[in-house]
Amino acid sequence: MLTTTFALLAALVTISDAALTRRAACPDGNMVSNLACCALFPVLEDIQKNMFADDTCSDAAHTALRVAFHDAIGFSKTQSSFGTGADGSIFIFAEQELSYDANLGIADAFNLEAPFISNHTIGVADFIQFAAAVSLTRCPGVLRPTFMFGRVDAKAPAPDGTVPEPFQDVKTILARMADAGFTPAELVALLASHSIAGADDVDPNLSGLPFDSTPSVFDTQFFVETQLRGTLFPGTGGNQGEVESAVAGVLRLQSDSLLARDSATSCLWQANVNNQAFMASTFQKAFAKMQVVGQNAATLIDCSDVIPEPPVLSASAAKAFFPPGLTLSNVEQACSSTPFPNLPTKSGAPEHVPSIVPDPATAGACQDDGSGCVAKFTKPA
Ligand code: HEM
Ligand SMILES: *[C@@H]1O[C@H](CO)[C@@H](O)[C@H](O)[C@H]1NC(C)=O
Ligand SMILES: *[C@@H]1O[C@H](CO)[C@@H](O)[C@H](O)[C@H]1NC(C)=O
């Protein structure tokens, strides 16, 4: 029975061009363009119900998104030793890769995802990118991510130094991204992800510090708020890779601050302000590219139809604003060709943005220094 299924799948893969335009029914009744994609529905149902559970674009979703970048960026166009990209190496060789400084906090993703990876037949690389795509569908404002299926899992770990650090200068960050195949425009597009993100480890005394005042909505506030003159730290400050932010409770990364102001990227940065459609579509495209870094795209199967539709962000909710008490005079204009627009100021007293509540499932045996991050990923028969 199993053999027959595999033979059938193999036959379908070879005619995938034709199959893409057709609709076929999976054994469980789900409709797909390619029957190979049916294997993803049990994973989808399990992680929706048990891994993301009631997460509404909060800690679990953020965690699953970040690890997808840290796995994928282990790749270089010039040095094969940098890894094979979106290949699962960050989990397969977790004890090594999670000991790198730039991967501090990725242990959370391992603790969250490893038990689920072991329970499903799909590869580690596919699981990481699939979970990231599904995580995005928890976030209002995201355009439905695509998903390609069939990555080859890593045979070796990525070395230290492939992941950009928040204390690096713009030149260094852009060079690393270019070496992995990404333009400055694609980096800025990808950094829309920091609209639904925060830091647990930049300030060692505080965790869950959001990067903007709306960390559970994929809106343009991240681009608005990083352009405002920094005046405060959410904690005592002085941490490597952290600069002053403009809103109490919000942490600003030095890298985001510099990218917002450097002539190489500031126009791209400001172009996102109050431009939800632009931000969402450029992110969707760059994210699709990130998800297949280092993989042979021609051998992957388009299973985008398995990814659910994300919640809609209404036009009024997508309108950017200045946080209470702030105006255009607080903006550090950095580009005249895409000038920072005037925006309404949100009414009320200056707010203290609450920290992101940790998901208990991100705690476990895997530690921030990489110790205990061992999983066999034994697959069910
Ligand atoms: C210049 C490149 C980047 C730098 C320097 C950078 C740096 C960081 C840092 C320092 C944190 C906080 C980690 C912690 O303390 O917990 C963080 C969080 C995060 N980053 Fe980035 N990042 C970059 C690009 C990206 C990209 C391309 C993505 C995704 C496509 C991404 C997604 C995230 C997410 C979702 C979080 C929140 C994780 C969580 O709350 O668990 N980042 N990033
Ligand atoms: C994995 O499957 C086993 C056996 O069905 C189950 O007991 C366990 O709870 C599952 N783990 C997760 C994380 O769902
Ligand atoms: C922050 O944490 C460090 C140890 O990591 C401690 O020495 C220091 O006193 C703390 N600072 C504050 C303000 O709590």
C-alpha cells in the first residue's frame, strides 16, 4: 500500500507541470494541485492545533519566523563551506550552531519545534520553512506566503559568521547579505519581519521587548518608529547592538537604526512607511526567495495551496501613526526621494508598550549556549 502510494507520488512529480494546473483530492479530502503536497496537511493540522495553539502572532509565531532566516542564511555564493542554505542544519547540528553568538535565543525555536519534527515524516529543512510560513498566517497584514516542498537536509553544519549581528555596520551586513544572494532592497523587505518581533537576549535583564508598538500585527509601524529620534531605553541600556528607541517598552536594534539612516538603504526603508501594500508584497517576494536559499528550486514542488489565508488587516488598521506625543518633528528624515510622510498622532498619554508574553513551549532542555540541543529526529515508520 505504502509502496503503491510512493510510486504514484513519483509518477505525479514527473508530470508536476501538468498537475499544477489541475486539482486533485488528497485521501483526507483536501484539494491540492500536486498530490505530493498531501503529506503537509497532517503537519499543518498538528502545528496549528498543538504548536501555535492559540498564538495570535505572538512569541511562538515570532520564534518560528526567526529560525527560518538563521537556517537559510547559512549559504554563500562564493564559499561552499558556509553551508547549503535552508537545509535544516540549524536544528540537525543544533549543539554546534546554537553555540554561536548570533544564534542566541534560537534554542527557543528548537524547544518549540523539535518534538513536532520528530513526529512527522517531512524533512527538517522543510519543517522549519513550513512552520515559518504557517507562523506568518497568524499575523494580520501578511500576504499569504508561498511554500515550496522537498528541500535536501544538511550533511554538515553552517560555520559561525553567516548570520548578521545587530552591532555590525551597514557595509558588513549588506556584504554578508549580498554574498548570500540578497540585494539591499531584499534585506529591507525581509526586515519587515521585525514588525512582528522582539528581543529576549539583547538586554540580559529584560525579555520579550518588542521592536515596535504593535508586535502582533504585520504593519508598517516598525518602519515608522525606527525613523524617530531615539530618546530612551526600555531597560538601563548600554547593551551591545542596542540603541535608544522612541517609545517606552520598545527596543531598537543598532542595525535597524543604521539601516534606516544609511544612504544605501534609507530610501528603501522610508518607502515602507504607511505603505502596507508595498511592504507586504515586497516581503512576500523576498521571503519566498529566502525560503529556498541554497536549494535547487527546479526540484521543489509548489505546495503554496496548503498554506492558509492570513487574517486581513483592515485599511483603517493598516494606517500608520505617530505614537502618542510624537509628531513629524521627531522624525530623522534620511531620504528626500521617498520622504517620510506626515501622519496622525495616536491620541492619549505616551504608552509603555507591554513585553511579549513568552510561550512556555519555547523553554526546554535546549539551552542558549547550544548544550542539550540534541534531537534524533527519528521519523515514524
Ligand atoms: C540585518 C539582519 C538582521 C539582524 C541583525 C537581526 C537581529 C535580530 C536580533 C538581535 C533579534 C533579537 C533576538 C533576541 O534577543 O531574542 C532579532 C529578532 C527577530 N528577528 Fe531578526 N535580524 C535580522 C534579520 C531578520 C530577518 C531577515 C528575519 C526574518 C525573515 C528576522 C526575523 C526576526 C524575528 C521574527 C525576531 C523575533 C524572534 C522572537 O521574538 O522570538 N530577522 N533579530
Ligand atoms: C508525538 O507523538 C507521540 C505519539 O503519538 C505523542 O505522545 C506526543 O505527544 C507527540 N508529540 C508532540 C509534540 O505532539
Ligand atoms: C542586570 O543583570 C546583570 C546580570 O546579568 C546584573 O549584574 C545587573 O545588576 C542587572 N541590572 C539591573 C538594572 O537590574
